[in-house]
Amino acid sequence: MESRARFAGHPIHQMMVTFPIGAFGLAVTSDVLRGGRRQRSNELIAKRAIDFGLVSAALAIPFGLVDWLAIPEGTRAKRVGLWHAVGNATLFGLFAGSRWFRAKRDLRRAQWLSGAGMLLGGLTAWLGGELINRHGVGVYDQLGLDAPQALPRHA
């Protein structure tokens, strides 16, 4: 089932989710590198990464919704997509909470929420992979090793 929201022949949601995934991963990595020490640079990196992750996730959400709405009712893909969305909404809340605690200088709670969000992100990414790789959501209808290029050739 081809994506309903495409840019240059490619699914927008699948392209955009790489940004929050990377940003949230950077935030958790900064927390781990910070360790128990109060290193201002790692704290700032984590905050900015979460800010970017939240904004980029919010921009990716509508495109995922467009694709999910196009999945036929009563299919396993529709249920997997719903769990993927619910999990990601929870993940968004965990990172938003982490950012709020960081603003309150409660770094322990902030780090716990980020860590929980990252673990949940592994599950929701797996569900997204199920949608793409097993159910073909967002995949070009004429999939194959010799499928035509995404952009039309100009003579």
C-alpha cells in the first residue's frame, strides 16, 4: 500500500521519523555521558536534542495519520498501526515530561523519563518496521528489484 503522503515519490512519515529518533537518542546518550557529574554542556545538549525531537515528532505525526487512515479497517495492519501510534504518543509524553523536569532542574526524573522513552521507542520502531516490512504500508505498489525510479526522467 503506497503512502498517501509522499515527497519525490517517498513516504514523508518514514523520512521524518528519523529526526526525532536521532534527537531522542542523542539526548539519552548525553545523559549517559554526563553520568553523575554536573556537566553543563551535556545537560544543554540533552535539552536541545529533546526540543528538536519534540518539534520534529510533532511535524511527522500528521503524515503518519494520513497513512494510517488509508489502511483498510479490520486488518492486522490497522491494529499494528494503532499500537504504533499509541506507543509513540506515550513516548512523546515521556520526552515532554523529561524536558519539563529538566526545566525544573530535576535531572534524575528527567533522565528516568528519557530512558523509559528510549526503551519504548525500540518497541514502537519495531512496530513501524512491521507496518513497512511485513504489511507493506508506505511501500511502492510495484515493489521489486527493477521498480522504476521515484523521480520521473526528463528528456
